[in-house]
Amino acid sequence: MPPYNARSPQNRAKTHRAVLIGVDSYTHEPGLPAVAHSLRLMEEALTAEGTGVLDPGELLILPGPTGSGPGTVDPLEALREIRNAREQVDGLLVVYFAGHGLVRADGTDLHLLFSPSRVIADPHHPFVDALSWRDQVMAELRLARADWVVVVLDCCFAGNARLDFHPEEQQNFALLMAAEQGVEIPPGDAATGTDFTVGLHRLLTGRTWASKPATFTRLVGEIREAMAPLKAVHDHRWIPGERRHGDDVLLAIPGRKHGRESEGGGPAGTAHEPRGRSERAATGRKGAGGAPAQPGESETGSEAEARSSGAAQAAGGTHTAGTAQAVDPGPERRPSSRRHRALCAALALVCFAGAGVLLSVADGPDRGCAPPLELRVLVDPDIRPTVQKAADVYLDRDTGDCRAVGISVYTGNSTDVVDAFQAAPLWQAPPASCPPSGDCLLPQRDLGAQPDVWIPAASITSLRVLAEQSAAAGTAAKLESLGSVAYTPMVLAVPAEAGRKPDPADRPAPLADLVAGIRDGGGDGTEPYQVLRPDPEGGDGALLSTTALYGTDDRRPTDVEAVLTDDRLPPQPTARDLMCGLADGSRNELEDRAAVLIPEQTMALFNLPSASGEAGAVGRPACASDVLEHRAARYPTDVPVLDLPFFRVTWAGADRDATAREQVVRDFYDWLAEDPEARAVFVRDGFRTGPSGKPSLPAAASPLTAKANAGAVSLLLPPSNPPTSASEVTETLRDYRQALGPGRVLYLLDDSTSMEDNRVWSGPGRAKDLVARSTASIGPDDTFGVWGLSPGDAANHTEPVPFGRPDPDPARAAIGRAPAVNKNARVLDGLRDGLSELRSGQEGPVPRLLVLVTDDEDSADLRGEDVRALVETATEGPPVRVVTVSLRGGGCAPGLLNHRLAEATGGRCLDAADDLATELTAEVAKTGTGDAR
């Protein structure tokens, strides 16, 4: 099959993009001035006249060409642009990164550093404000719709990315790494760029009509040959690494009679300035086009041959040991000094070389612009999509050559946000270690960087923060309320079935009465509705609704949860996720039989038909379908209206740019609250706007006034001002965590001889010790057991601790005595039997946890169809959360059994990069009484 060509007639109409990220300015690490030049080289290499595979308008560049001044890049902004690209691109997607690279002490989990990144004393989460290649960058890109994804990493330890290169089964994906695994590279020269990117630039722009096209596979061989005369840090040979999954892709085409000549004769010749500046890439979605080529993972040529060839050429070169020299360097080129190498060694795992991942950036400031001031906006999960749209419109107002402000919108569970603000000093200085219980608050890990703005869904959430905030926390983070930006009430959205008789419950009433009315059914024999609600720990709206239901004198939390739980659709994190789950009729039968507690604006959007295709037309969310029944709102009188309060957050010690930051925060609020453009964004998403505290009637452009919502909503907002207190909400959260009662935990312990051979069976921190220690999180009323996965006399497993309610101390002693067995572990059979055991017996909303502890040796060769069938079994029937513990590096890679099971069931995959004892104990504590706090 011919290589993929973005410029071929069949692909030209598709959306292509390159996200180019170059970080030359750092707050806590040494700067990398060569990266600024490398960024310009990659821009030119991809768009050069005659050879480029992309147009200038298809590049997104972070931080944008800055000429002689340094530019800052925020990790959240970079991740957002990667996410936008993987959602929008259906052709060629290129991501390039140049900057510092970091790995953990064991060489795993490559992190890409950005301007605010720093390394802290926490051994479990040492990297702050950085992006994990495994958990963030690769996790996003493997979801891309693009025909081809190409990533280029030019940073120290770039070769370690190969450990976590796991594309989707049918995905075309190529990864080019500046050097081998574990190798650090020099920082390059500010006048010419980083060595690796300079070499790429020459190879991509130097194609003539007589040259062969620069396919990825051909480029790998050429760049290895070009880098062979050079030495990496510590005199290591310099051999770029690669991984490819798919056929091949063109990165440059022969388009000129005479290629571009560099001033130097070697591969690292002096660069030319790129032509023109980048423009914002097109963001419209297009059809997927032709099916991608059938992929097959491979390395280009023989890895062993490439390495031996590179070593031979390096050995025969004339360079001076310890320096990075190009063959026949240009007159301006200077070798890297030993001072740089010493600096790299002093910072241990910090990589100082230039370019990294192929990341396309948008709409950067022009040459000579100062870096924009970046605002971080933390929001409630239910309102994130709308706030993101508003932030984009706010930024698009700036029509000048230089962008003054950037905005990163991110979210997290509402309960996590409250906990984080109540212990705000931990946001600035995370603890060095977690207690044995595993209950460790790490805001940087769980939420992200310290926000400048916080927009919860409801004002009472801020009162919860203040009610239990320590004096130190109040000093570290100050919250200043500026007012509300929009409103939406919580409603009980009931399917509007034709012919169903009007019900008195249609009128506003306490929420418990509304629920009772639809649960009791009708006198005409109509079937009662199931009532569903998003996870109360996720968003404010679900928690406030739960508070109203728990607050009824004759209602017990356990009874309420029995009404609000259905095995066919486990709890979802947001209202939109809940509605999308209902719309997927293939996975449940609830689309027209469930009433849902959600914001009014969510219901109104899902009631709409598909967008007409006209510019500016508003339609239902993409996950909705015609199968999903229309719903009508019933308004509870005891649930507060969600009023989207806007808080300015100031942090102790954060004095840099304080005045400018305050001005931008206030300007952003004023725009959100008063500007017609901002109000239009919220109106079109179904929110109500108006003076602070006084929502107005819906505007004509609102989905609330659309024909599809006629009779389904009340245009005049019913009164709802319940005397809900912060203490009531906090008590509800505690009751919710206790309401489901005792849990059921079953451990599946791989007891095959490979566990002993690999030295992960006995001893501190090994398999049996991990299981025994984590049982401390199991309460006296919980049910638990430990099975060995090697077959017994009459079953697929043995039972060191039979499933029941054993005494803790004898149970732990039995675990310690369990021997390894000279048989292969029956992983699939054990998992199937374990799921069945946990689902048998007690019915209802019982917390169930299945823990698999393994070295992965007996699951490495499982057939794909067997794994898919097991994942389907794990997601059918009463919910069982699966936590997998891999005792080898890379066992939690996306696509592997461990990751797929954990992801499908809402569990977690733990591997050698985690503090296994602490994290497993914390996961077990989330089941039943162990998490009631």
C-alpha cells in the first residue's frame, strides 16, 4: 500500500494539523534558548514551499514564534490543544515537543516539562505542572480520529516513551524519539537549534525532484545516519529511536528541482527563517474519509542492525569525546560545553535537550510579542463545556497581533475541590509521603494546578469550604466572590410519554414528593419510573438534590439509595454523562423508563433535535439519539438554584504579575456577567442569565424556548430558596458514603511459580504482603476473601481465605502461609468466577471490589476476543469495580487486560510506578465501610 499522503486528492479536503510545542522558558529549571529556534525549524520543515505536507494555516504553535524573547507554555493549555486536535483532525495529525524531559527513578513514566513545572520531594508524585506521556499525552492521542498520528519527541529520555507506546488496535501511529531509552541529549545552540531538530529540518526541506519521498520509515534511517557522528550526554552514542503501528506516512515530498542548501555542509547546517507566521488551524469536524490502512506494529528495519551501524559510525568519527559536533558544522555552530553536561547531571533526571513532542499550536503571538498571561479556571464538572465555550469567545475578541491572555479551563470532583481548598497549603507544598491508610490529599494530583478563578455550580459549596477551613488554609488561598454568571435549576426530568395522564406532581413540590409521585405509578396501571442521579461526589447539583432527599424526616439514606440505583446504568460523574448513558440503548433499557435528577439546561439540550447544519444552529449533544425519550421538568422547591458563582482566588506568596492578574480576572468576570456575547454563550446552552441573584426569563435564542421544549419547562422560574446549610450538605456526603452499607471484596492472587521466580511473591512490598496490608481497610461487617489463581483439585482456583467474614489476624496469617504453585494461573477463569461470586447472594446497591494481583506472565498471550468477552462480562450485571495490581513495569499500559478491566469498571490499574502498598490500601478503603468518613 502506498504511504499516506495528506496532499493527495482523496485526503486534501480533510482536516490536518500539526501541534508544535517548544518550551524554552522555565521558572524552576534552566532555560533552553535553542528550543525557540528549533520550533521555527519544525514550522518551516512542515510547510516549506514545494516539500511541506501542511499549509501554514494548519499549524498550531505553542507558545508561538517569539523572536528574541522567551515564551511560556502552560501544560493545561498544551493538553487542551492536543485534545482539540485529536477530536477535530481526520487526516494527518503531527505533534512535536521540544523542552525538558523527566523520568522516575526507575526510568518509567516519562514527563514533559513546561514553563511552571517543578520537581518536589513527593516520591510518588514528584512532577508538578508537567504532562505524563503515558497517562496524558499518549492517552489522548490513542483516541484520535486522524488517519495518521505522528509524534516527534526531542528531549532527554525521549526514548523512554517507547515503554508506553500503545496505540489502538486499528490506529496508524508513528513515534520518532530523539535518542534511545535512558539517554540524555545536549541542550543545543541558541543560534542554530537543537541537534536532532536541525537534522530533521535539513532532511525534510532538502528533498529535490531526484530525491525519494520522505516517508517515516525512510526518515528514520536517514536521521540515524545523520546523528551517528554525534555524541549524546555522557559520551553515549546518539541513535534516534522509533516505533510505528501501521504502514507508512509521508512527512515531506520531493517538490523542487534544487533542494534548499544549508550554509553548513553537514546535517546540522544553519537554519533558514520560516516563511510567514502560523494562523489558527481549521477546527470544523469532517467525515472520517477512507478507512486507514490495516496496521501492524513494527520497527523500521532491524533495531539491532541500526544500533550496530550507529555504533560503528560513531566509533569511526573524528569528533572529540563528550561534545556534540555535526559533520562539517557551520561557522556559527559551537559544540556543547561540559558545563551543560554537568548541569544535566546535577539535576539528575531532568533532561535539557531541545525538542520534544509534535504538538501543533494555534494563533500564537507575532514575533516580538510578550508571552500571554495564563489564567487557570477551575469549574464544576457539569458546567465545564459552557465555560470553555465562553473562554474561547473571550479570547477570540483579541484581534491584535499579540495575544495578551490565555485561559485554561479544567475540572474535578466537587468534593475533591472542597477538600483541597480546606487544606490549601497542600496545593502549594504536597506532603512528602502518604500515611499507611492511603488516605492522602494531593490537590496537584487530583485536580491540577492552583486556580486563579473558581466557578462552582452553587454558592453553598464555598460555604462548605469556609466552614471547615483551617486558619493556615484561609491564609494560603483567599476566595473573593464577584457574583454569579448564570443560573439553572435542578429538575426531575420525567419522560414525556404520549397519553400519560397529568399528575399533581407536575407542580413544584419538595423533591421527595416528586420522586414518590412517579415511583408510585398511576392508577391506570402504568409502570413506575426508575429514578437516576449523577454521582453526588462529582457535581454540586447531584449533591444538593441528595441533601433534599436525605433531609426528609421519615427517609433513611439507605432507602433513598435503593431507589436511586439501577444495575443497568452505574452512577455517572456528570449530568451529561448520565444522559449519554441513557441514550446508549444498546447497554440498558432505561432510555424511556428513567426519570433523572439533572440541571434544567442539560434536559433542554437533550430534548432538541439534531442541528440543522445552518451556521450557528443549536442541536442536541452528539451522544443523543432518537431513541432517547423527550423529558419534561418537574421543579423541586427544596433544592437551591445553581447560580454559578465566580470566585477570584489569590495565593500567599504568588506576587508575580499580581496586579495584572487581578485586572484580567476582574475583566473576565465583568465580561461573563455583562457582555452580550458572553450571555449569548450561556443562553444557547440553556442557562438563564440576568442581574446577580435574579435570573431573567429565557431569551428567544434559548433552547428553553425552542419548540422541542414547549410544555417541558417553566419559563417563569418556580420559587426555590430552601434554608440549606453547609453542615447539612457535609452531613449528606458522609451519609451517602455510609448508605450502601458493608462491602464485598475479593482478592485474586496470582500464585504461579513465576511470581516466586520474579521475586514478587514473598517479602515486604510484594504480592502477599500487599494483600495482607490492604485488608486493614476492610471493616468488621464487610465480606472478603482471597483466592489463588492456580487451579485446585475441583475448581479454577484455591482459597487461602474463603469468601466470608473471617477474623482479620488469622486471615492475614493464612495469606502469609500461602505457597506458590507449580502451575499456570488461570487468569480469565479466575476473573469470571470472581465476578460471579461477588454478584451472587446479596442484591441491591452493594459496593463490590475485585482485586487482581499478578506479574502478568500468564495473561500476556491472551487472545483479543477472550479479553473483549471478559470486559463485557465485567460491565454487565450488578456493578463490580476492578482494581488491578501489576507487579512489573508497563503492566498498566492502555490496551492491556489490566488497564481495560479497570477502565471499563471505574476501577484503577496500579503498577510499579505507584506506591503499591499505600494506593492499594486506599482503593480497598473506598469499598463499603472503609470509605465512610
